[in-house]
Amino acid sequence: MRAAALLVVAITGFPAHAQHVHGVARLEVAIDGSKATLVLTVPMQDAVGFERAPRDAAEKARVDDVLAKLGTASARLYEPGGEARCTVAAAEARVEKVGGGGKHTEVVARHELACANAAALRSIAVHAFDVLKRVKRIDARVAGPRGQAKGRLTASKRELAW
Ligand SMILES: [Zn+2]
């Protein structure tokens, strides 16, 4: 039982709704069979420039815009490397409150890739920096058949390899 519980923690990676750090987004990549699931969590402050309910139509539009950009399958946020031949099977983005009674909120974007040759999936270039200009760094973790890996990505160092 204990081993099973530890395994679950290892696979899910980041604890859900852990306190976030402004300027830093988190990316979890889970590879399972022919599927890769990518969950990007961005502090609202970094996604839109404020971390509270929108005060006017312009701020509301900014939130809608970032949700559309992060939650659209055709947005090229991720570029799988090699010959994995992945397509985006599903994408969504929403605003979530960070737990613990605080007032922090974040944007959580989830993408599912379907890969014709998942065994060749050994790297992903993360272009979310183009949408998220305020994000300085993305702390990424990968869990897949080849074990786990992590990386710190920046706008000038976008490739996560494992
Ligand atoms: Zn915050």
C-alpha cells in the first residue's frame, strides 16, 4: 500500500494547488502509452497582469484572450521533438483558485497530445512563453516510460528533454 501511494505522488508530480510563485509557471508532462498530457499552471498575475476579478470589460477581455490562447488546440504552445508525430487531441484552459484560503488564482491549461510514435517522444519545445510574456521561468517535470525528469525553461531555453 505504501509503495502504491508513493508511486501516485511520483506520477502526479506537483502537489495540487501548492502555493505559487509569481513569475514562475509550472508544467507537468505525463506520458502514458501513445498519449502525452501537459498541464501548465500559470499565476494569474503573470497570465494577465492582475490577480483578482476583472474590474472592467478590458480586463475581462484580457482574461478571455489568455484563456483562448492557452486553451486552443491549434495554438502552437508545444512542439514535440523527434519523429513522435503528435497532434493535439484536446485542449482546455480555465481559472482556478489556489487552495488554502488565500486570494491567489492561476490559469490551468491542459493539453492532450496523441502521438503516432510515442516512443520517439524525447523532448518538447515549450512556446507558451510567446503568449505569457510575464512568465520568467517554467519549472517542468516529466513522468513517462523512461522515468522522470525535470527542467527549468526560459524564453531563451525552451526545450525540455528527457
Ligand atoms: Zn498569486
